[in-house]
Amino acid sequence: MTRALSLATAVALALAFSTPAAARQIIGGEQDHSQAAAGDCENFYATTFTNFGSHAEDQEQRDISLEGIAEIHVTAAQQGNLSIRGWNRSGARLVICRNAVANTMPHAARLLELIDVRSHEGRISAAGPEMDQTQAWWVNMILYLPRRAHVDIRAANGGVAIRNMGGHVTAQTTSGGVSVAQSSGRYKITTETGGITLDRISGLVEAVSRDGSIALKIAGADRPSVEARTAEAGQIVCTLKRCTDAGNSGGGNVFRMGEGVPDIRLATRTASIFIGPVTY
């Protein structure tokens, strides 16, 4: 249980590819969402591990006008990670962290020049050459947005960390974890195998992970209404004082806390759901 909780709340380690040939490119990645407040490439919350001997990297910063843009769409590269942070400005700022790996430094440097991050009319995406047994690349992005912005996020193997937002956010990943902290608004979060962490979040939240654990951290004074469901083998555990005082610490396939229509809905198929207090 402790291991599952730590994976859901802090670190997600996943294989980047499933085929033996591609697995030699990028072994995997580590995501420490507790470090997601960092605003530069050097202290980014995610680390990628590879077998290549040479690594080239650079970074770029862009200020982006959002005038006339109703919703921002962000699509990460296959291995790219995203950090979304709300601020009190009307425009956006994008910090781009490009990375390229190969067997030699000249090869890695050439590959780095071919990585393209596009930002146009509210759509942000990363593209680059095909990866094979001789080369691989990824882009981590830090995006500052108006707190009440509407944003749609798509990632694959990389993770998503969202902080200080208060608008309407949709986030979808495959194996990367999703972390939302100190935020309000409306959220719809889905993953396949990635874990989901919700830390001091208010508003309307729907979080669904097929095979990844979900952790909900609630501050002492907050009283959200919560519904948690697991379809198959997952456990539901609540360690809040109000749960233990009432003699209900979870268990079973459905758990409800609070009255009325749930503000927060959590669902998994095989993984566990943990509901507990903020501990820091």
C-alpha cells in the first residue's frame, strides 16, 4: 500500500516503449511532482533516462498573446512532459526545454536543431525526426497561463503537473502521471496507466485512471463531497480523521463522503484510490 501511494503522489516510473528495439532508445522516466513548482529547465520535475552516450540540450522562452483565444490546446511530444502554472497576466509564457540523444555529440547536436515547437493561435505542439536505434529526442515544456484560462492537454508517456489554475482544464495521458495542486475550477483528467494526484483542489473534478492509482489530499478545513469507485481489484482507503471517527475508512468498490452531488469523482479499474490529509 505504501509503495502504491508513493507512486501516485510523487514518482512515476514507466517504460517509454514496449518493443525491444525502441526500448534501447529511452529506458524510462522519473516524475517527482513535488518539484513541479520549479520554473526552469535545470530544475524540471521530470527526468528521462537513456542508453545513449551523448546528450545535447537547449532552452528557449516565448511570450505568447492569447487575445481572441478561447481555449489553449497543448500536445506534448511522445516522451515530453508538461508543467502548467497559473499566473495573473493576460498572456502566456512558454519555456521550452529541448533534448536530443545519440551515440555521438555531432549527431545529437544535429538532431537537436531539427526539433520544432510550434505555438500558433492557441495551439502548442512539439515535433521532430523519427526516433530509431540511433537517436531519440524529447521536449519538456513549462507553460504559464492566466489562472482562469481554459486549457486542453494531451500527453503520451510524459507527465503533466498543474499548479495554481482556476479555469476549465482537460488533461489526458497514456502512461504519464498527472498532478494538480493548489487549484480550483473544473477538471476532467484521464490516464491509462499513469497515476493521478489531487492536492488541495476545489471545484468540480472528474479523475479517471484505468490502471493507475489515484491520491486525493484534502486540507483540514476543507469538506468536499467525494465519490470514489473501483471496477475490479482496486482498494479504496480513506485515512482522514472524519473517516476513522465514523468507523468508515473505505474498502469495497464504492466510497462516498459528504452530502449532495459529489464535487469530486474518482474512478479506477484495477488500481487503488487513497484519500487522506495534506501532510506538509
